[in-house]
Amino acid sequence: MNRPTQWNIGLPPWIIQDSNYKDFYVGQIAEFALEIYPKTLTQSDSVEIVAEPSDTTTYKVNAQVVFVVQKVGVIDFGIRGYCSSHNLKPFYTEGAFLGGEIRLGIDPFFYYERHIKLPGIPPIMYTWQIDRINLHRWGAIETVDEKGHGHIITDESKYIIEEVTKTDAWGDKRKNLEYPLYGYNLHCTKLDIEPKFRKST
């Protein structure tokens, strides 16, 4: 099995702003599940479990489907995370192997409030040590689609990254108006503690 010892996990500020978690800080021991965002996943002939970092929170994986229902799937790529089952395609069944790229993000609340009610879903609320936190900022471009609806997209020409000691989901919103779009990347070590269904109270 080929897997990293440290995992890079994305954290959009709205997850904290919605009071699902408090701000995170370096050195913290935290509990959360992983939500998986498939970029490319197809059926794989390999049965080896692999996860190799590709770019920021993106990993090249060979993973096994360990649970799937109509709306939710759980895959194992050295650790387990969930995603919408439509991203696994209808013909992917439990036991199937998938290869491709995925992004990792913190579960907002879907797993520990909703998905744990699904019969047979495995526990995937892991315990993590937060080793580093990076703040990513982008510029913003206003666009209008073909229906006349306005949208804000990232200006990749204006991109900065800063290492911080903690997240500040509300404060960072006001600190740099030239780079109004922002998010966090948590560099975490998964501790050797059995996964749970819910956060500890």
C-alpha cells in the first residue's frame, strides 16, 4: 500500500462561517471526515491501494469502493472518504476499484449529521493533528453568462499563498480586498485512532 503520512485537505471558509467547526490552528488535534471531489475516476484493473499527492489538495489514487447507496459512496485510498454516488457512476459497485484524481476537503456536516443514518455506512470521522495551515487568495473577475446572469470567478493571475498559524474565516474576508477570494489548506497527520461516526463532544 502506497500512501502519504501527511494529508493536504481543503477548507473553504463558509464551513467555519456556518458554525460547523471553530477556526482551526496549528498543533490542534481535530476530528473530521473527508469529502471527496473526483476530478477523474474510472474503473481500474489494479487492486493496489495507492494515494500520491499531485497538486495542493489533489491526489492520484487507486481506490476501492467500500460502500455505495443511491446518493452516497465511500472509497478507500489508504484512508476513507465519501462523495456523491453519481460521481462513482451507476455501474460502480461495492468492491470495485477506481483510478484517477481526487481532491480532499473537510466534511461540512453531511457525514456526521446525515450519512451516518444510512445502514451499513462505515465510520470515517478521523482524528488529525494539524501540522501547517496555508491561506490561499485569488483575485476576482466578474463575468456574465449567456443568460445574462452575473458570476464571480477566480483571477488566476492574482494568486498568493501565505502560511498562517490559524484560520480566521471572518477576519480574512476583510484583510485583503485586492484578493477577495480565499480558502485554506490544512496539512494534517492522521493519528492512529479508530475512526468514529460523530465528533466527540
